[in-house]
Amino acid sequence: MTTTNARSALCLSVAIVFSALSQQALAAGEGSKAADKIPALPGQPADAALQQYSGYVNLDDKTGKSLFYYFVEATADPATKPLVLWLSGGPGCSSFGIGALQEIGPFRVDTDGKTLCKNKFAWNTVANVLYLESPVGVGFSYAMNTDVYKVMGDNMTADDSYHFLIRWMDRFPEYKGRDFFIVGESYAGHYAPELAAAILVAPKTRPNDTPINLKGVALGNAILEFASEQSALYEYLWQHAFLSDSAHTLIGQSCKDVDDNSPLCNRVRDTAYGQLGNIDVYNVYAPTCHEKKVRATGSNCMDLADPCAQYYVESYLNQPEVQKIIHANTGLKYPWIRCRGTTYNLFHFGDSPKSMLPYIKAVVAAGVRVWVFSGDLDAMVPVIATKQSMEKLGLGVVEDWRPWSTDGKEVAGYVKEYKGLVFTTVRGSGHMVPIDRPDSGFVIFSSFIKGQPLPKAAPMVD
């Protein structure tokens, strides 16, 4: 795999060519809370008691944009719990298929691709969680006017997500004014701060809209300064003995700075990357998937870090019975896939800022709490780059580097608190913390929405 392909893997596009849509597709998207309710997902455990919904919110008639969502109420006292929006990254990856069914949702898909089991670290035990398939074209979301896919970008994504929220809250009015949090990972390091900015300026720019009560933004292994993170990728691999000294030296001699996109720099990086062998750069110590298919019977549903889990999810979401139950638009003539598109990557995703730090500073300045968490085994968005980005923000330090724990014994990571922002590492996790360390991810999330410090770890014992 070349570096270019690796970038594409992280930054899969959403430029899709759609087949002609049926009349069924034209009608899809007009929903109501009652119509969107899911009685039970196929294969769901019989004793699972929860309120879940899914369907479409139409954004406009001109483009026919319809964004797909999946929503799960808190398991206890949902009326007293906050509303949390989950955004997966890419750009172009599914919040439903990845976020809900592989990471933080109430269920996991078993190895047979048909049955589900409970996720004991599900985030809807402490909050009402809304998963949005964004930008348009991701997962089951779509646009009738396919010209939309030629002008994808951050601004359009933020604007669409904001309008989705306003219309979704009209459908679920009990959540208007509720404490609202945004959590995202990877390229949602762009989506979440940009959506937060749109929400914060809305009282002036859209005075007729019901204000959204934004309380916090949390970002996991987030793309914040892509050029710096790509440069740090090779430094991280070298520091962890995946890259040879000679390759590391050659990259240093051939690449002038982090923004160097010259043919020479790219060629040297590609060559070095191609010598890594079959490893997962999203978690350098994780096994890789060798059997990209479902098994005859389910047997290992709770192995959260199963490297082939995405293929079980893909099989599950392409079952006609599942698509009918979740109110997916079956008039779309293409299969559901985890991350959609192959024709362009992050560098061509429209208006993609080089740095998200100005957005984060603006969100912090508005009094919205911001947490950034980083799995320390991720080479693609390395913790060393994220640490540097946090320092660049220039926020005062409230509490310096210390270990934290999920159980008061083992070190789960390290945390540093700035004025208005908390940065924490997650020990033993790659790019997706809720998959690799679901216990740590759950503690981070719970502490974040409660505004509480992460639990302290026991001191070192000689």
C-alpha cells in the first residue's frame, strides 16, 4: 500500500455515481417520529429493551438531499439525559455502520452478519445518542441531484448538518433546548468544530431557528492539521521501529517541511510506506483481517477488536429485512458500504482548512467545553502530532500531565488540562478508541458530558 493509497483509505471521498432513482426514492425522507420508530432490529437480543428510531430528514427540494440518521434513547430516564450527536470521519464513512454498530451503539454484529449482541459499554446508558450519516452520500444518505457530489466540502457539510439538526428537533421537539454535545473521530476533527461554529453563530445568522444548547465538543484521534499529522506518521513509525533508520534519514533529506508535497518527497515517503508490510497503521500492534467474509454461525460477538468486524456489519446492513426495518431507501441502486467513494481524497474535499485550530480556539472562547482524546497506537493520526497541536493553541495550563485510570489501578492514559480544553491519551488504543479500549472510551465520554475530571491512577509502587 502506498502513502497515497493510505491517505485515500483515511480520507475516502463521497463522490458517487448513482443509478436512476425509483419513485420510492422520491418519496423517501418524509418521516415522523412515529413512522421512524424501530420495533426491533433483526437479530437483536430478545431481552433488549430500548427506544430506537431511524429514517431520513429532507434538507431541500432543489437538490433532494436526504440525510439518514439512527437514534437511540438513553436506557434510563431519557428525559433527564443530554443529547449527543456522533459523527464518524473519512470523509465518507458511516456513523451508523461504524459508530453505532462497531463502537458505541447498543449492539454489535456477530460473525454471521445476521445476529446482534449487547454492547456493555454502550454510550446510550448515560445519554441519548444520535448518529448522522454525513456528508450527503454517506451510508444510506443521498441526493436526488447528483451534481451535489461534485461540490462536496466542509462548509456544505457543516451547513447541511446544522439544518438536519433543526429539522430533526422539529420531529423530536422534546430535545429542543436539551444539553447538546458533539462527539466525532478522525475527519470529524473538521466536521465537529465546524458544526459547533455554525451552531454558535446561528442566533445572529438564523434568528428564527430555535437555538441549540451546545455544551461540549469531543474529538477522538482527530485530523486537525493534516500535513503535520502526515509528516508525524513517519516519525512515529520510526520511533516505534517500523521504519528503518535509512528510510527515516532519506525522508528528512528529501522533504523540506510538513507542507512539502513535491514529487520527490512523495516518492520517498511512498517507498518507505511500501516497505512496512501488512500492518494496520491505524493500530500498529493490532492483527489484520485475513478472512473478509462472514461465518456460517455467530460465535464471537463480543470480540470488539475483531479486525474483520466491518465485513460482518456490511453483510448485516445489506440484508433487505434490515434495510426495511430501519426505513432505508431501498430505491437506491447500490449496496451499503462502510466508506463510500474512491475518486478523490482529503486534498480535493472542497474547502478543507489546513488547520482546525482557529475553530477550536473559537469554540473554547465561546465557553463550550472541548475534549481531545488520542489513542497512542495510531500512526495515521499520531499522538505526537496531536500533542503539538494542543500546545499551538496557546491555552493556559490548569493541570499538567498526569496518569488516569478506569479502575483506580491500571494506567489508562495521560491527561493534561488547559483553560477550556482537556487533552487525554488512551493507552493501548489505535485510531478508534471505543473499539480498542471500550472501557477507556466510556469513562472519557461519561466524564466529558458530566464535566468531571478523569479518575486518577494509583501511584507507582516500587
